[in-house]
Amino acid sequence: MLYRAHREASHPDYVQWGRRKVRLSIYLILPSWFSLIVVDALFGRFLTPDFLFAGVVAYVIGTVIVVMLVERRKIRELRAAWKETHPLFEKETKT
């Protein structure tokens, strides 16, 4: 509980970014994965199983890779902003 209060008070950008990430996964990623399951259920008889499986796996892996890359980029931006606002901490940790 204290950690959450600290984050919200001291790091509002990080909290806002985390909430955006949760909304993205709830409103975009999960429904798109669900639609792939529906397509598989409806058209699984007409498409070859290997093609359908490869398409679903490629889509899921691609989505995960994109999310990871966006997350890494945002963490780098947050670190750079933190270093700008905390110059004394950087000087003390380099010695």
C-alpha cells in the first residue's frame, strides 16, 4: 500500500503509463486474440490446421514483441527523465 502511494505521489508519469498499458491490453490485445479464437472456431473446417495455427501463433508472438518493444522504449524515456530530475543521485552512485 505504501509503495502504491509513493508511486502515485512521486512518479505520476509512471503510474499513468502503467494504466495506459493495462487499458491497451484490456481493450485492444485481448479482444483481438479472442477474435482469432472465434475465427478459428468458425472457419477451422475450411482452413488447413497448419495455416491457421501458424497464423495465430505468429499474431500472438508479434503482438507480444511489439508490446515489449514499446515498453522498453518507454522505460528508457522514464529513466532519462529521472536522471535529469535527480542529478545528485547520479553523482553519488558513480563514485
